[in-house]
Amino acid sequence: MSTVVTDEFKISSDAQQQLAALMSSEESEAIKGVRIYVAGSGCSGIQWGMTFADAVEESDACLASDDLNIYVDPQCLATLDGVEIDYVNGPQGPSFVFNNTKEAAGGGCGTCGSAGGGCS
């Protein structure tokens, strides 16, 4: 399995394989694929998440392969510009990571964690 590349984002072969394995372990026939969504934003930038998709909207962008469908709504798709989705085995165990290659180094509001500021 090779890395899936779109105009907006990339998904590594490791991430694809893990998502496909998770999909095949689900017993529900209603699951149509995986949905990528914006989970929030703030000082540390946009946070993305993934969940199983049991419905597909007409406006969804769809990346399809033999064993995996990935759905993204148009608003979320715009936030994925320059993101690389990978599956890594880090210090706290294996996980999916969203690496934003276009985000400026050291981004944020500059006040989080500082004595005079903070984010609410």
C-alpha cells in the first residue's frame, strides 16, 4: 500500500493499513469508512480527529481504495492543506498523528503558559 496523496493532504501507508485493519475489525455493516473532522482549534492550532462514518454526505470529499474509504467535509478539507497523517509508535504507545507541514514553527498565541497570559 502506498501513501495516498491528495492536493490537500497525505496519508502514509502505515496509517492506511492501520485504518483498514480497524475497519475490518468492526462488525457493523453500517460503517462505510473513516471520517476526518476538525476537533477544535486554539493556541496550539487546529486539532483533527477521526471516527467511523456510517453516513456519507453529498458534499463530502471521498478518498477511496480497495479496503478503505476516507470522508472529509469541504470545510474540514480546507484545514487539511499541508497535513500528513501517519501512524507511529511513540513514547505513549501507537497513535495516529496529524503533522501540519505548513504550520509555522513555534506557532500559537505567544501567551499560553506565560506568567501574564493564558488561554481560556
